[in-house]
Amino acid sequence: MRTKTTTLSLAVSALVVSSLAALAEGTAAPAYVGTWASDLAQCKVGQDRQEAPLVLSKDGYDQYETHCKFTSVNGQDNEWKVKSECTIEGTAEPYEFALTVSGDTLTVTDDTGSRDLLICK
């Protein structure tokens, strides 16, 4: 037999589950998050070597002696414009670039041109 307390408890539980599901959908990682390399053999290279793959998180990236913290990321779907503050071999400098994801390919474009990288699986 259901009481008012049981019905209220079930309603609150349903609301919490619904809210958590919506929150989880809203916090999905952008498509650029992952480890990317110029060829799949590079995926196995450690970050202690110059030819290390690019490791992108939601808020920055690391690759060998380059570490960047994103200061702004603007975009949606599969294209983003990024501004970041980087430390490259100990020297701080700003870096602006664009990221485009198409399937298993990430294109990084900056003022020097563009390069395509493959997702490491």
C-alpha cells in the first residue's frame, strides 16, 4: 500500500535521477578530448620523448615539454577556437588555434597552417 510519504519519496527519487541524467549529458567531454598522433605508431610513445602524441583534455593539453591551459574555448559540435597559455620548455607564451574533429581525425590549425592527427585507441 502506498502512503503519501512513499509517493513523495518516489517522486523525489524520479526527479533526482532525471536531474542527474540531464547533468551527465551536459558535461559530456568535447570530441577533441583524447590522445592524438600523426600516425598510430606514435600513440605508443611516452610523454618523456619529443615525438610524444598530443594529449588533449577539456581544459588544456600536454605534449612532451609543452603544457597548455585553455583560457577560452569557443565553439560547438566539432569546431572550436581556442586561446591558451602555454609553457614550452619552461618559457610561457600565449597560443591561439582552432580544432576540428571529423570522425577519427583532429585538425589543428594555427598561424603556421594545419595538421591532421588520428585518435589513439
